[in-house]
Amino acid sequence: MVQEVNLADGPARGVIILISSPSNKVVASATDFDQSSYGGFALGHAQEIRCKKKVAKSLVEANCSFELRDAISPSVANDILKDCLNSGWKMTILKVGHLEDD
């Protein structure tokens, strides 16, 4: 998918998340450049929340069989991600075009 950005609207703002295994191999990634926020969250925080859900799904899709990944709910995928992070895996969050407090 190609997203065009009108520079009159300012630079692109979004979030990129990478998940690395203990051997430092990137095993999952996700992005969110959706410019909508919700629930009173700042744009950057809303994008980070959505991106974390996407990267949990990406981790499951990259490492499970089709049958198993179809049976795993989003909340279980999130639990798997948390367990991986507690076992030495790393999450790198890159904020693009956001100010420090956004």
C-alpha cells in the first residue's frame, strides 16, 4: 500500500515497531501512520497502541502454522508478545515525525 502525504499538511507522523529475538534477528514488525486518535490519547500514543496490537499479530503470523494462528485471539497474541519480551526478546519503538511529548 502506498500512502501519499501532502506536505502542506506537514511531515508524515507515525510509529514503527520491531520485535527482535534474543539472537537480535528481527522477527516481526508493524507500522501505524493513521492520523486519527481516540479516547483522549495524543496521536503518537494512539498510534503506538494500535501498532503494538499489529506487531503482536505479526509475531504470531510469522511463527505459527495457519491453523494455529487462526485459533489465536488478539488478546492471546498480546500475551505471547509479553511472554517473549519477558524472555529476552526486544521491542524497538520508532516514532516518526512526533515531538518528544506527543
